[in-house]
Amino acid sequence: MSPALLALFAAAFAIGTSEFVIAGILPAVSTDLGISIPTAGLLVSLYALGVAVGGPVLATFTGRISRRLLLLVYVGIFTIGYVYCALAPNFTALLIARVLIALIHGAYFGTALVMASSVVAENRRGFAIALVFAGLTVSNIVGVPLGTAIGNAFGWRMSFWAVAALGLVSVALIALLVPRDNAHEHAGGSLLAEIKVLAREPVYNSLIVILLQTVGQFALFTYIAPLLTDVSGVPLDAVPWLLLLFGVGSTIGVLAGGRLADWKLMPSLIGVLAAQIVTYLLIIAFIGSPWITAGLMLAWGALAFAFGAPVQARILSNTRDAPLLAASLIPSAFNISIAFGAWLGGTMIDGGYGYASLPWIGVLGASLSVGVALYSWSLIRKAAA
């Protein structure tokens, strides 16, 4: 394994921890800064919006800059930003700092995915992309619980100090382990070239697959806790353990998806998406059985994240001549569909359909994703023939 991947994973872990740890310390932030919980929730919603917007905007202006330098700048800003968050005198200052940090979040992952795919052999690109993506899933298993525990024990500001420390370590690892890259500065990198690659069929269809699958996933996952307690009959104190099980499954799925992408990309992508349909149908069938539902959480977590590496590897393999904008649109697509999925699930609940209806959105999203992927693959095979 390339040492550079360790540095990229570490920074992804730090950024993932910073994004999600706020959920665990939100009540403490609310109380200390004298604001309501819904107002404090802007730290989450506006962050997601910043991620969606920041990556593509920065990518359009940084195509000719060394990717290693970009990574150092992005993670350096991230680290300084969280030092400021730890010292923020009021809610407005904290919110502005979080939004500014969010702008570099998507840009980091877009650049990191391009760098990861360039430091390994072509038949290892799927695994390299998966390893960077795994930084997010591992942060949910390790970083977020630890960050929340630190915040509960020593105050929410200490959580941000811990995140800043992770950022500092990541900067050092990138400086030491990520190789210099200058060759791309003389090969394209123009804004027009970055935009043109988005019109390639495998690129835009892969982004559509991300949108459709993720909307279905997060329409259910956003409300998984009340579904488990109110519909499946899972005890409230068991819910964190089931979420941990989902997190373990997601990490297994990310890494397995990377191996599958390196083996047979399109068959693996379509197979994983089809297996998701089966999983959602099983959740619907056994939604009243807590033990079976618990087992399905592991399978769902694995399959929900296994599609990530193949679909991202497909985008990057088709944009090698101008990859930054396309790569930055990947986290944007995920964040937009997460927000829309949460809204759609909430609308279904408010409409009186209940929590048990939410897996059907997953069935629909995964089914449409399979349709788009099959259509795209048929075009490739027809062109090859």
C-alpha cells in the first residue's frame, strides 16, 4: 500500500469526525451559547450546504495547482478553522467558521480521490479510492464516539481542540508521505476542459446513480432510530449498538467495494445495487422482528457503502485528463441527496405514511439506480461491439 494513502485516510478521518461529532455535542453547544436546539442545528444543515457548493467552486479555479499543495492548504485551513471554532466567542462566529471549513471539505475529498487514484497502479485504483472513503466510515465508528465523549467530559470546545489536533497530524502526514506532482500542470487543467468531461455519458450517469441511491438510503437512515424503537420494537438503549453495527458494516462494505471495483467494475456496481433492493425488501418483510432487523443493519450498512468505490472509480477513470471538477462533484452529489432524502422521508412521515413506509423509498432509489447503471453499461458494450 502506498504511504500516501495513509495520509489521505488520516485527513479523511479528521474531516469526517469534525462533520459528524457536532451531532453528539449539539445540546452542550446550545446550552453554553444560549441558543435553541433548532438554531444550533444550522451548524449541521449549513455545513452540508457548504460542502455541496465549495468543492465544485474551488475546483474550477485550482486545476493547474499541484494537488499535493492543494491538500496541504485545505487541511491547513481545516486545522486553523477548528482552532477558531474551539475559541469562538459566540454562535455567529462558530457558524461562520463551520461554513468556511465546509467549503474546503468537498474540495479536499475531490482532490484526495484524484491523488489516491494517481499513486497506485490502475488495477488498484478502486481500493485506493475506497481507503480514502473509509476515513469517513471509520470516523463514525471511532472518531465521533470519542469526540462526543471528550465533549461530554471536558466541554464541547475540547471536542474541537481534538479535531484540530487530528488536522495537525494530517498536515504532517501529507507533507511527509504524499509525493510531489507537477506533470499535470502542463496537461490541461483549464476550466473549459474540467466542464467538458462532465458531458461524458459514464460521468453524468454515475452521478445520477449516486443521487438516486443516496436519496433512498438517507430517507430511511435519517429516521432509523424511531423506526427501530416504534416499529421494530428495539429497546432504546440498544439503538446505539445497532448503529455501531451499521457503521462496522459500512466500513466492510467500503473496502469490499474497492476490491470489487478493481475486479469487475460495472458488474460489481450493478450487483451491489441489486442486492440493496433485496435488503430493503427484507427490511420491509421483517420490520417487526428486532433480531432479524439487527442482522439486516449489518448487511444494509455494507451494501449501502459498497457501491461507493465502483461508482467513484468509474467517474475518475473517465475524467483522467481533467478530473478535479468531476471529483469534487462526488461529495456534492452525496450531500445534496442526503439533504433531499432526509426531507423526503420527513414528508412521508408528515403525510401519515409512517416510518414503515421509508424502506420503500430505498427500494425505489436502488431500482432506479440499477436501471441507470444497466443502461449505461449497455451503451459501453454496444460501443465496444
